[in-house]
Amino acid sequence: MPADNVENSLVKTEKYKKANATEKNIILADAAKQWIKSHPVEFIQLGFKRLFNTYLVGDDVLYGINGSHLSYNARFMLCIITNVIRDVVFIPAVIYIIIYSKLILKSIIANKTDILNKFNIYIVVLFFMFTTIYFVTEGQGRYAFPEIFIMIYSFFEYVKLIILKHRKYVYKSVDIDLKRGILSSTKVASIYNTLIK
């Protein structure tokens, strides 16, 4: 909604109307800081809404088809498909980044930073840098563009993590069953060959 349409808006005051661009920026910045101080809970809620819009709403595809004369139904379907793809990639990617962030913190506390992947640290730092900016300033899907490759990389790392975790579980269960004498060596070989393929 334009600021002109807001009741008792700051932009309707004479001081604002007579101000130049720099003065207007100072007036708006002061008003924003005052609002944040007096409404901290609403500011936090608004920040999470911005993050939701940035990471999980794929409305940025509409900028790419602007003026293409696609029907409303085609645009609507394109938005749905984009949202599904975005959610399938971005949600696991964010989960992976949070998991790796915990690993970074644990490694720092345990003084074992040599086990960390430097590129993954870089990815995590970039993610949190952009996330902080989105939380405070703006929340639209198109602003997630710089993070698309970060999300794709993190998505594949998450998938790899899930596969490796599943493999370790299978190996542990085979080991336990071997100790109990449940599995034969031929069955273990077939399970191993299945995992290798």
C-alpha cells in the first residue's frame, strides 16, 4: 500500500513534502527506528514474514513473464509450479544450513575447527548475511536470487547427508544382525551390492 493511502501518514505532513530526498530519508529512518522501539514484537513477526516471503514464495517468476500475454490460468499454474520447486529445494537447504551451523558452533567450542569444510562455512556465512538483511529490510521472492546457488548446493549436501545417514544405519543394523547370527554372508553381500549401485 502506498504511504499516501495510510491514515496519519508521515508523508502527508508539510515537513515531509517540503524536504529534499536526503531529508526525507532521515525523517523516514527516524520514524522507522521509533516504530521498532515501540513495537519490538511486531518487528520480529514482520521479519519472519519477510523471510517466509523471500525463501518460500516463488512470485519472482512473474517478473520474468511480465508483458508475455500469458493467460491468468497459465500464470497461476506457473506460480504454483515455481512455489513447489522452490519449497522442495529451499526447505531442505535451510535445514542443512542450520544443521551445519550447529556443527560449526560445536566445533568452535570443542576447538576442532580443522574438521570443518571451509566452503560450507562460507556458504553458512553468506546465508546468514543475506537472511539478516532480508529480516530487517525487504521480503520478496526476487531478493532470494543471490542465494539460489547456495540453496541448490545446500540441498544436494542435505540429500547426501540423508543418504549417508541411511547407509550408516543399514551398516549398523547389518553388523548387529551379524553378531546375533541372523544374516548370512550372502545376504550381507547382496545388501552391500545394492548400496553400492
